[in-house]
Amino acid sequence: MLALQNAKVERVPDQVVIEPTLAGDANMDGQVSFADTLILGQNNGSNSADWAHADFNYSGTVDFNDTLIQTQNSNNNNGNTGCVTVYAAMPFVGHPNQ
């Protein structure tokens, strides 16, 4: 298996970045913390939100359901801080299980 944990890859404009995160982690820093709660509070009631603005269920509205999602993971981290970042423009190097 190809292991690239903690790989440092420069972010380049126009690339797609895929990073695992916990539901409720609005700022995607690898943990659900007070900073994420502030983001949820600042956007509560918004009907044009996305993940970064605390719409964790992608309903288009930040509401009580998003608060429940965040509360379930509050003070947790996903163990993926410093995880591999996958860039869409990177060449495919072979089967991931090899």
C-alpha cells in the first residue's frame, strides 16, 4: 500500500483538494472545536450556506440539524490532522492497494 502520511504538497490554484474531516469541522482543521461553534453561531439561520459556513448536512440552511451534527463530534479530532492531501491534477501512479 502506498503511504504518504504527512506529505507536504504545495497547493496550486485550480486543483481539487480532498481531505477527510469530521462533520461539524467548519474550518477543516481536523478537530471540532469552539472555533467551529463560532462559525455555526455566526451563520445560524443563513439560507445560502456551505460547509465552511456550517451547513453540515448540505440542506442550504444553517439550523438546529447542523447544531446536532456538530454537537455529536464536539471536542473530537479525526486523527487525520496532517493527513494526505489528494490533488486532482496529480498523475495516477498505480492501484492504491499495491
